[in-house]
Amino acid sequence: KAKSEGRSTYHFFETGMDAELQQRRSIEAGLRLALQRQELRLMFQPLLGLHENRVTCVEALLRWDHDDRTISPVEFIPVAEETGLIVSIGEWVLHEACKAAASWPGDVRVAINLSPVQFRNKDLVGQVRAALAEAKLDPTRLELEITESLLLTDNESTIKALHELRAMGVRISMDDFGTGYSSLSYLRSFPFDKIKIDRSFMRDLTTRHDSQAIIRAVIGLGQSLGMSTTAEGVETEEQLAMVREQGVSEVQGFLFSPPLQPASLTNLLHSEASKALASKKAS
Ligand code: C2E
Ligand code: MG
Ligand code: MG
Ligand code: MG
């Protein structure tokens, strides 16, 4: 009796593992076809420049519509990275986002997330140049966001690619700052244009003095290194007031706007542009 119970427990465990593996395999199989089936799309989240008091930048965020649901990048980007599919998906994102930005009014920039895996592709710089040329987008309107994990690999070719991109006029941002385990040393390996403070620091900003102190220190650090700072995940007026007071340049978060459908973003930018024109005429 005991023996058969043991066996059934074992089978249960094995089935659990199978289900997880199967889920992964199905994401992987689906993702291979996602591009040709046109199941990928971009959402756009505007960032508010606090000095300019207008949208200064818009982050492109990937979505995957598959099997009657929308799958979050948190779920499929890791699979795309492990399988190498991120290289073609990332190239699609670059072209799509540059095309969108070229259609926006004014000089609003577009920010794109790059995976460390894309840097292993020798021709990343060429891909970026091609996307800009195809969209006829000025390189100064493109920002590339990278995470600290990229610099973990800290190889010369990565740093070289970053310098080449920057020399073209493309801006480089450090995303999710403060979540890695040696964030500060990364600021020394490359001259970033922008530091995006991870939203985990926003969560307890209003209740914890240490979070406030850290944010203040990061902003000061950015200022002395010539890097601007963005606060990610600003959800309340209270958080906004605090980061503003501490001198952050830009805010991103649900308070100002969630990620938007392309048409809604375009509408927002057009209404902003016409308001700016009206106030210019009035003065
Ligand atoms: P991220 O680059 O840090 O992007 C910001 C994430 O925070 C987005 O999640 C956005 O929807 C979310 N967010 C913005 N404001 C708020 C807020 O006020 N509160 C909260 N709770 N969340 C907020 P999303 O779209 O799910 O993307 C998650 C991550 O997936 C991104 O984090 C980025 O690392 C990755 N990702 C998205 N698109 C791409 C892509 O095209 N390529 C690559 N390699 N990674 C991507
Ligand atoms: Mg990002
Ligand atoms: Mg981020
Ligand atoms: Mg983040």
C-alpha cells in the first residue's frame, strides 16, 4: 500500500514538472510563429518632462496577442532570450518603434528596451542604423534602454557598440537602476545619458526615509555625472511631489499615463502640440 502511494506521489510531481515544461514549450513554439502571424504589437507609455511640462519621451512596450489572451513581456521575453528569438523580435521592435516615432509631432523621443542577447549579435549597430534610415528618424530621437545585467558580461564589444551608438547621437539609458547588485560600478563603465530609477524605490517613498535618501543620492549622482534621471512607477500625487522636489527630470507611471495604444498616444501628442501652439500664439 505504502509503496503504491509513494509511486502516485512521484507521478504527481512528475506531472507537475511536465505541465511547466509543456507550457514553456508551447510559448516557445507559439513565439516562433508570432512574428509571421503578426501577433506582436507595441504599446506606448509617455514620459513627462518636469522642466518642459510636456511629453519628452515615449517608451515602446511589447505585447503578444496569442490564443485569446495578451501575454506580458515579463512572461515571454525570457523565452525569447533563451531561444535567441529576441534577435528577430528585437529587430522588429526597432523598426516598428522608429516608424511610429517618425509619425509623431514635434521632437518627442522614442525609448526601446534592448536585451543583452541582442548585443551578442555582431550587427546590432547596423540594425539600429538601418531602422533609423528606413524610418527617416533622426538618431537623437532614439533612446536605447539597457539593464545592468548587460554590463555583467562587461565585454569590450558591448562597450564598443554602446560607444558607436552614442557617437551616432542615440541616447543610452540605464533601466531599472538599483535592482542589480553592483549598480554603482556600472555607471563607471559607460557614460549613460539617463538613469531610470526602478519603481521598487517608488513604492515606499512616502513612508520610508531611506528610500527618499537613496533617490536623492541617485539624482545627485546623475547630476554630477551629467546624466538625467527618470522616476519609474510614479502612481500617486504624493510620489510625484516628492521626486519633483528632489530634482528628477522626468516621470513615468500610471499617474501620468499607462501604456497606450498607438492611436491614443498619437492623439495625446497632437493635443499637446496644438495646446503648445495656442499658448505660443496667445503670448
Ligand atoms: P521596463 O522597461 O522597466 O518597462 C516599464 C514597465 O513598468 C512596463 O511593464 C510598464 O507597463 C510598467 N509600468 C509603467 N508605469 C507603471 C506604474 O506606475 N506602476 C506599475 N506597477 N507598473 C508600471 P511591461 O510593459 O509589462 O514590461 C515589462 C518589462 O518587459 C519591461 O520593463 C522591459 O524590461 C520588458 N520589455 C517590454 N518590451 C520589451 C521589448 O520590446 N524588448 C525587450 N527586450 N524587453 C521588453
Ligand atoms: Mg524600459
Ligand atoms: Mg524600467
Ligand atoms: Mg522596471
